[in-house]
Amino acid sequence: MVDDLHPPPSYRDGRGHPLEDPRTLWGLELRYLLCDLIASRGGAVCTVAELVSALERGGFELGGRPSKEISDALRWEVGRGRVVRVGRGRYRAGTVPGATRRRIRRVARHRTEQVGSWRLRQAAGSLDP
């Protein structure tokens, strides 16, 4: 229940912009989460299907076709050298400068915490976002 004493929680992206639903990923934060997921696997090759299921297990949602959204996001990161395309739908970690790596991890951790908070509210029966 929302009243004057308990305003609705505000979710914000990594740049401070308000979010209606913290589960929905797109743009910069999608790219950062994907880079973080791929980097966490070390030198192992990740498939797009594995990335889709990892995001879904984490409670995130992608608009449209998830595989297309992920491949489009990773195309940008391949151009930057942060991710290397090994084959069709297969990627591994590239080289990422230290400051960029820390920023990527900070944004990924921030969004993951927001989704965890949102999931706890839903489990408690709150209808607020």
C-alpha cells in the first residue's frame, strides 16, 4: 500500500535515470551485464542461449527476441574489443581496461541488487514496483 508515509520505491539506472521496472534491461546496462557475465566465465566460450538463461535466472527481462537483443548488444562490445566473437552465437571475454572493468562490475552489481530488492517486495506481497 502506498501512502504519504510510505512513498513508492524509486528504482534508478546506473546514471540516475528513473526506472519503472528494474527487471527490464536494454542499452548500456544490458551490455555491461553481458560483459560481466562473460568475464566471470574466465576464458570460457559463452553461447547466446547460456546468456539468455543466465539473465532470466537473475530475474531480468529483455524486450522482443532475447537472442536478438543480446547479439545486437554484443556487436557493440565486439567493436570495442571487450568481447570476442568466436563463432555464430558464441563469445568469450576480450580485453577490458581496469577502470572500465570496475565500472562495468559496479553497474552490474547495482542492477542485480535492485532486481533482488524488487523480487523481495513481490514475495512479500507488495504491489509497488
